[in-house]
Amino acid sequence: MLTPRRLLITDGSPEALAALTLQDRPDQTILWVPELEQAGASRRMAAVKRQAEHFRTDRVIGPGANATTSESASRPALLHRVLADAKMLIEALIAASESRCGRVIWPCQAGFDLDRMATVQEIVTCAAHLAQLDPSTRGFAPVVRTPLLDCTDEQVVDLIRSGGAPLALSWWCEHESAEPCGACESCGRWESAGPATTAAA
């Protein structure tokens, strides 16, 4: 009996790659790409495609799969980030319902940030409730899972390695350079987590 299909929210990041390695049937997973921020968008989309090819996942959908960037290039304020996360999750739930996926995987991370953990749980609860109100879901309510919520960056890297996937399938840099720049905040974060290899271009 096939594992029920699930939808994984992905932007090509190490977190998304780690969540994909946790699936017992990655090939039965739909990769749903939200609107991508301008910084590094084409590299992130290339990483999504590398991950899809590596795991033999035949479906890459979502607003970010057809567009290279969103209009907002700056990091949102906290309230805007919460609202953006809620909107993204509702859109993913509706897409999952339309594809008859029983599960949505949101590979968000909070590490040791208890406030962020609580916020994510509230977003999940509210988004699931709002998605049920949408007539297009026809009463089908996918379950949201956040398997990496309490993981540190080091644990994410360990999950990727233990899953047998090269870290180079992901992209973490905030720039469009051929290789991760090593100078941006995201590069500093993932380099300190211990990547043994650079991301693929």
C-alpha cells in the first residue's frame, strides 16, 4: 500500500532538504514552492529542482515554481512575517487539499526560541482552521506537520547527512553568486553549522 501523498513547503533551503530526507517515500511528495524573496531566488529555485530530481519527485508546484521573485526584497517586520507565514501556509493547505494530500510538511525551524515555537503552533492552528472554511477544500483537511521546529542548524545538517543526501542539493546564500558568498548572514549561519561542501550552482 502506497504512503499517502504529502505536500512539502520548500524554498530549496537546508531545512527543506532535511524535511525531504525524513519522508519514507520522497517520490510520493509534492514540492510546493511559495513566493520566493528576491535575494537568491533563482538559485533557490534551482536547488528545488535538484532536490526533486535527486528524490525522483515528479511534481513541483506553487506560486514560486512559476515566478522567479516576489516584489518584496526586504526582510519583513515580525508582524508582517507572521502574516506572510500564515498566508503561505493557508495557500499550501489549499494546494494540498486540491491534490488530495493528507499532510503538509512545513520545514520551519525555531531551535531554542520558545516564542517562535509558540508563534508557529498558533499559525498552524489558525491556518488549518481558515483553510477548512474555504469551499474549495470540500471538507478535506490536511494535517500540518513541523518536524524540524525544535531542531538546531547543526541537527538539520546531521539529518541531511544521515539521510544520504548531499548538502549541495540545497541553497542558503542570500545572493545570486555562482557559489555561496560566505559573507551574508545566511552563509554565516550554515557555515557555522558545519556544511562539508558548497552548494551547487
